[in-house]
Amino acid sequence: NAGVTQTPKFRVLKTGQSMTLLCAQDMNHEYMYWYRQDPGMGLRLIHYSVGEGTTAKGEVPDGYNVSRLKKQNFLLGLESAAPSQTSVYFCASSIDGYNEKLFFGSGTQLSVL
Amino acid sequence: SQKIEQNSEALNIQEGKTATLTCNYTNYSPAYLQWYRQDPGRGPVFLLLIRENEKEKRKERLKVTFDTTLKQSLFHITASQPADSATYLCALAGDSNYQLIWGAGTKLIIKP
């Protein structure tokens, strides 16, 4: 039982490049989330999904897109990376969306030069 | 909008003592509040959840209190150990489902 797995762990991009972060969970959770964590700030929600085939915007969605084609996977895409997107990205999942604990992946450190 | 304040300065505690971390919020009282532990280079790990109608919750050496009058939650670790050294995050239920509002965390250092 791996829990929540994120790939890659590290990535360096040049401004304008694109990339996709993959999140996979094996707990059959309905809800999945993408957060970014920046120094001195709380986790900020980028996008989330309440079930297969659904996505919704969080607090800071600009510059990111997501897809949830399969229940166990939640992809985060950067179409044209900017230095402001340098951050640590965390994927999380939960059984449902309210009053439930989140299970997090180990994070992806992304640097945009 | 809801804001959360956690002490941004690291908290240094002697091993064996009780560590107390604070989470203050500014606006409406959330339906529940969660505490997580985060180690360097790792994702947060859930510790405790306390609901608005609960004043206190315990789990082994951990205790969380929730005071809606003071708009504050306290997180206590009794008989602290160096292995308890980590950053502790609090998160509040937002005003819409599915969204938690996160504090920036407090770094706890337990010295032998």
C-alpha cells in the first residue's frame, strides 16, 4: 500500500517550458488535491477533484491545468512555466471532502529558471 | 477572508517538557480544525482533527484544544522527544466544502 505517489521528485524548467506532474493514489479515495507550498506561507490549493472526470479551481489556479481521467490519478500541468511557479508541489487525497484527513505525497520540488 | 496565524519563530523545548503550539484564526469559527506534522522534504502527515463542538482531543502524547471564543487552537506534546522535532501545521475548514485553509506552520525543536 503505497498511499499517494508523486512523480517526479525534482524538476528544473526554463521559462516557457511545459511539464506534467503525476499523482497516483491506491486508497480508492474520491477526492484529490494539488497544493503548492512556498516559504513562509501556508499550503495553497491549486485545483481539486471530487471524483473521476471532475476538476475544480482552488485558490491559485492560474497557469495550471489538471485532469482526472482515472480515479486513482490526478495530473497537474504547467503549459508555459514562469519563475513565479517555482515551488514545492504536493498532491493529496481524502475519502471525501469534508471533515476528513488528507493523505499527502512526498512532494515535487520545481524550479523555473 | 479567514486568516490563520502560527508562530513563525522556531520553538525550542527541552526534552521531556511539554511543547505547546498555537494556531489563531481571525474570522468565523471553522466547523473543524486539523493538525499535521511535516518533516523536511516530506509531505504533511495528519495528526488530529477537532470539531467545533469539542473542546479537547487527545491521542497518546498529543492533545489539541479548540476555543471558539478566543479563536484559537493549542497543540500540546507532552514528554517531548527529539523525534518530535518537525514543523507542525494547522488547517481550518474553509467556508466551502473541500477546501482547507492552512497556516504557515511552526518549527518545533526538541533539544536532548
